[in-house]
Amino acid sequence: MPSTFHQFTVFRAGEDQSVRKSLAFFGGGWWKVARSHLPSVRSRLLLLTLVLLLPALAAAGLLVYAGYRHDRHEVEKHLQETTRALSLVVDRQFGQAEALLWALSTSPQLLDKDYAAFDVRARAAIRIPGAWVSVADDRGQVVNTLLPPGSPLPIIESKDHRKGLTVGMVRVSNLFTGFVAKRFAVGIDTLVTTRDGSELYITVNMLAETVSRILADQGLPPTWIGTIVDRNGTVVARSRDADRFVSKPATPDTLTRIQASLGQGAYESVSLDGVPTLLALSRSPGSGWSTIVAVPRSEITAAAWRSALYLALAGGLLLALGVVMAWQVGRSIAGPVKGLASLAQHVGRGEPITAPASGLVEIDRVGDALALASTQLLEADRRQKLLIDELNHRVKNTLATVQSLAWQAARPGVPPQAAQERFQQRLLALSRTHNLLNETLWEGASLRSLLDAEFEPYAAQSPQTRLNGPEVDLPARLAVVLGMAFHELTTNAVKYGALARASGRVQVDWKVDESGEGAVLTLDWCELGGPVLEAQPSPGFGSRLLQQTITHELAGQLDIRFEREGVCCTIIVPVGSKERQAA
């Protein structure tokens, strides 16, 4: 039999309740509690560690508990098998004594009351160590092999030990103290009828030590307790401390089960010497005696508590390691996040920033986005300042242009109504150019769009206008001035030139050439099929406006020719880089 059993830890009822409360917490509104009471990254990482580790430990504990229950069941089964085997050994010992009793009870010497001859035969037949045979009639003992032959024998007046015994019936007695041996013994007895009709009481007696040797021969582990009790529940033999407990009654719970004639079972108890035990009991149906094998509960739970201790130490170590790792990871996240907050403050103050690498992809992405936002904000501020400065300059230029238009329109000799009409038309032309510039946030305007805007009221999308040239994006300042120039040329063509006739047309060609100082725009305006000019017209306000704006404001060149079929005009102005202007 094994001396130790590897068991597992037992959860107490209070621990089960705590686990259930914990599971209820995690299954309920734990996230709301976490958000309100754990605002930092570190604290939430610690919570995550607990959420992952505690269920794992709880699952390990449940497995430990399930293993303990299985192993305890195996221990109980083993104890019951041991008690049944021990009960069979005791019955076999009693069977040997019963066989000797039957053999002697039928001997002719006994039936003829030849006690001397029977004494010799009985002494020769005894093979059981520590056993002897006694015979008694109504007056007292007549044979006792424990004494030398011919020794005086005791007179027994009490007949209580014969109560319930009939002729031919064999009975195993309870523990008693022998009249002659003066020691604890047990007997297998019966009544025999002699030839003269009298009854003799014959017994095969055994010392209690003989029964104790049965326990010793089983080789029970030193910590185990084997016990044999009679029908009254009196201890007959015990593997430990037999001198103290033989002839003492068994424990109260064992007595209760014996008195209830319990056949077998396993239960927890406390031994006679106060040791908590797990024991199994088996009752012999023949003798009515019971055998008990008990194991100290501390021996069963020692390995279990050791496993629980190891589990607790491992859980504590894992928990501490998880807390340390969560703290370190939280710090590695919290540091870069604080750095992002500092970068955001610099961005708010309009300062340029450079996001250092943090080792975290998400943090680095946010840092790069902040750096890009900082650059964009600085560029937006620069552009806003430039736009404000440009706006101030353009407002001044626009006011100067309006002032010049008003002065030219109101020259002496010009009727007020005509002056007002000219002034209004030129303001509308200026407004159209401004509208085009507003569409591009005053970044510039396309040359073709300026021409389309001027021709739209008169000959847009008609064979009367032909535009030929590359795409050219004009800066705002050039767009305003050229828009005014195209308005003057278009107005003149509508009133006096090619657009005044259905057969007339306007051909506009332009190109961009690279020069030493940058790109140069060359634009040719030519009217064909218009009224025939008989004489050169005198220069008017439009001619002077073109001359002033092209040559003075744009530092360009202007060549106006009054051909026979209409006006031809060549405008040459610098426009900057050719790569920026030509599409």
C-alpha cells in the first residue's frame, strides 16, 4: 500500500463565494467602473493583467479541486478494499479456530467425559499461536489447556457467557478477560451434549495479541491506523497504541454505525487519540466484528496543500511579474503620450516641431501628423500674411485703377452720360477679372478664361472668335491688368471693329518663350472682316489705358496697328517661369 497520496487543494465555501463575486463583477459593469476609477494607461494595463491572470488561476484552482475530488474518491475506494480484505483475514482466523472447535467437540473422549484423555488430544490439536481450549460443566471448568495437566481449575458460578447459546451453535465472543489467563482474550464457543445427556461448554480461546498480529501482518503504513472491534464496539486490536486503547470503546460515530449494523462505508472522523482521519469500515456478517482502516487527513491533504502553496506562489510570481511588465509597458506608452501633449502645445503656439521616434507605430504616426500639421499651420500663417500684404497692395492698385478710370471717363468734352457708361463698363470688366481670381483664391487666373469671360457676352462659342495658344496661368496682378486690356480691345471690336459685323472675327494667338530673365508672354490680337478703315483713327481713352497699363504697370511692350480690316495689337509682358505658366 502506498504511504502517501498526491492530492489537490480544496476550495472552501468562502473561497467559492469570493470567486463567484469576482466572476459576477467581471461579467457585469466592470468596464464602467474601470473607466471612472482607472483613468491612466498604467492602471488599465494593471486591470488587464488581473483580468487575464485571475481567470487563469481560477481555472487552475478548479482543475486542482476536480483532481482532489477524483483522488479522494480513489483513496476511499482503496480504504474500503483494504478493510474488506482485513475482515476476510480475521474471518479466516476465526474459521481456523471454528474448525478446531468442531473437531474437538465431536471427540469420543469429550462425549464420554474422559477429560484427561481429551486434555491430551486438545493440546496435540492446537496449532494456533496463543490459543488454548477450555471445557466447563455446570460447576466450573473441567479442562483448560492453558494450565499444566492436573492443575486445579476455577469454579465458575456465573452462566452469563452461555446466554443465547444452543447445542450445535458456534459463536464468536466479544472481548473478555480470561479467568485463568487474566488477559484480554476472545473465544469461539459452543455447547456439546455428552453421552449421559449433560451439556458441556467448550471454547477455543485466543489472546487479543493473536488478533493484533493479523494487523501487523498486513504491513499498514506507520501513519495509518488499523482497528478491529467486536460486536459491542470494543477495541480488540489496534495497529498503533494498542496498550492504550484495547478494551476501550470505539469513537462515538463508529459506535453509532456499528449499532446500526452498517455493512461498510467511508467517512471522516476523529481517532481515539484525537487525530482527524478519513476511515473505512467493513462489518463481517459471520462474526459481527468490524475492521477499520483510517488515514490521517493531514496526510491526504499535505500534498494538496503543497500543490496549493505552489499554485499560490506561482500565481503571486506571475501576478507580480504581470504588474511589473504592465507598469513598464504603461510607462513606455505614457512617456510618448506626454511627449505628444508637449508637441501639441508647441503646435498651438505656432512653433515648428520635429517628432522624435518613440518606437510605437501609433505614437509615431500621431507625432508625424502633428509635425505635418505644424508645417501646414506655419505655411498657412505665411500665406495668410502674404495674402494680407497682397490684399493691401491690390486694394491700393484697384483704387488707383478706379481713380484713373474715373478721371479718364470724366475728361472735359465727354458727355456725362457717356462718361458714366464707360466708367460702369470698365468697372464690370474689372469685376469679372476679380471673380475669376476669387475662384482660385487669388492664386491667379488662366489666360484663356480671361478671354472667354470677355467674349462671352458677344461672341462666346461662335465662329467669330478663335483662340489659339497653350494653357497659361497668370499671376493675380497680370490677370487684373490684362483683363482690363482685353475689355478695351473687346469693347472696341464690338463697337467699331470685327465683332460689329456678323462676318467679322477676332483671332487671338499667344505663346510663351523663355528668356534670360524668365518667361515672356507674346499675345497677338487681330481683327478680320471688320469695317474698312478709311483713315487712321485718333487715339482715344482705350488706347491710352492700354498704353499705361501694359507699359507702365506690367513693364511690357504694346504695339497697336490699325489695319484696313480692323485693329491688330501685339502685347509682350514678362510672366515668370515658363514651366509654371505653360501647360
